[in-house]
Amino acid sequence: MDYAREGVRHEPAPPIPEWAMKLSAGQTGLMQGLLEVYPRVLDRWFLEAEVIPKADRAHDRCIKIVDVYVLKIRRRLGLEVIETVHGLGFRCGEAFHAKYGDNEGRGLSPWL
């Protein structure tokens, strides 16, 4: 089928943020989730259930995967990227949000 002849238009994909190029899909999803709800804190249970891809979850280590993702993100992007709020969970770092956050309320990455 010739899509151009049929009048089907394809819009170009939005550019991928530079920080996302350094992370896996699951890690990018976690960062996107934290960016979208900034300055709210997300707990491990929510991150595991709503953000982490099901393929990355092992039955006996579900919550630990969040800690592993946070560790790997901090190693690749810096310690200040994710703040730990002891007893509550995690939130996006203020400096990271100021640089990459979306202040207009739209989703950050429709390509995920």
C-alpha cells in the first residue's frame, strides 16, 4: 500500500530527551513518572505497580527492582537526579526537574 498516495500522513516522532538516551526503557519510564508528578513523592509500591514494565518484575523481588532502577539511574545521570524521601519514597530532583520538567501539564514523552 502506498501511504502517500492514500493520503495517510505520518507525523514525525517527538525528539527523545538527551537523558533518556542513557537509560533503558524501564529506567526512562521511572524517570518520566517522577518528572510528571513533581514535586509529589511516589512510593516503591506505586512505582513497581504502575511504572516498572511487567517483564522486569520477578515475583520474589518486585520491590527490589525499584531500588535497582534508582541506583542505575543515579550512576548514569548523577546522584541529584532522584531524591530519596525517607519513609515515603522517591521524587525527581529539583535541578533535574528545572532542566527537563514539563511545566505545561502535558505528557513528556509520547514515544514511551
